[in-house]
Amino acid sequence: MADVRSGRFSLSVKGQIGGLEVRRAEGVMTRDGAASGTVDLEQAGSLVELEVVYVGGTIYVKGPTGPFQRIPDSLAGTVYDPTDLLDPSSGLVRLLRTAREARTESQEDVGGEAAYRVSATLDGSVLGPLVPNPVPPDVPATLWIGVDEPFLLRVNTKLPATGSAAATELTLSISEFNLEVHVTPPATA
């Protein structure tokens, strides 16, 4: 994973993430701070799809109607950045290196690739910055690691309920490692 420079991601959520009712997010991401994709949010009982583009720390969002809007710098730090996942010092690489009590359970197919299904305990202090939710010190998870190439293909975990928010189940899938990705700032209004 330390050599992965880009990939396609898909995140499914049951519960809240970052205080929002995110149901799904998918797109492409690069290690050098570029990403584009869509996010499905539940708002007032309706599902809303947003297009999101990240380029060099600048975030652009397009709702169901209208053009892309640039998120002001003062709010940009409050929006989750999926490119953090590929940071070799603080992203998925570090999460895998700090996982404990790993145990291979079986071999399964993930997106057409043979994978080892591994149960492990993730370090909450490493997972926390990657997930915009409160994270306990130890987080049980299931990981799927590629058989042919030892890439993390999928991770599933359930974060406990906090305050009035119910537990949140997250499943992140990554595929098409090191694909060529070109993300450019979109035209704005």
C-alpha cells in the first residue's frame, strides 16, 4: 500500500458520518491531493447527490441544480478529504501497520479479486483522523487483503453509538490501484 499513488474508492455508510446522513460516496483519489466523485446524503428524508472535486486543498461542490461552488477556505477544513487515505505516513498504510490481533478467517472474492478476509483490531488514534466520527481506542474491523498483490481491497468496521447518534457501520472498498487520474478545477459560477 505504501506504493499506491491513486485508486478508485467506494464508501457505504449505515448511520451518521461527520454528523451527516451520508449513505454512499465514490470516486477516484490520488496521494497528491486530488479527488473527484459523488456523495449521496439524506436530507429531510430525501436522498441528495452532490458532486465533489478536491484539487490541491481547494474543494468544489455541485448540488442537484446549479453550477459548482468553491467551498471557502474557512470551511474547507471541515469537509472530509479522501486523499488522506493514501498518505503513507498517516493513512491506510499506517492503519495497517498498527493493526493488532490480526487473524486470517477465510479467502473470498472482492470485486473479482481473490482476497484474504482478516479480523483485526484497529488503533483508534490512527483511525480517528481518517474518519470524521468519534472513535474509541480499539476498533474491531474486518479487512480484505489481496492474495496476488497485498493491497487493502476492503475494510469494514462499526463505530459505537455516541450521544444521541446511533452506531455507524462503514465499508470502504478500494480498487484500480495506481490508475491514471486527472482532476482539474471545475468551472464555477
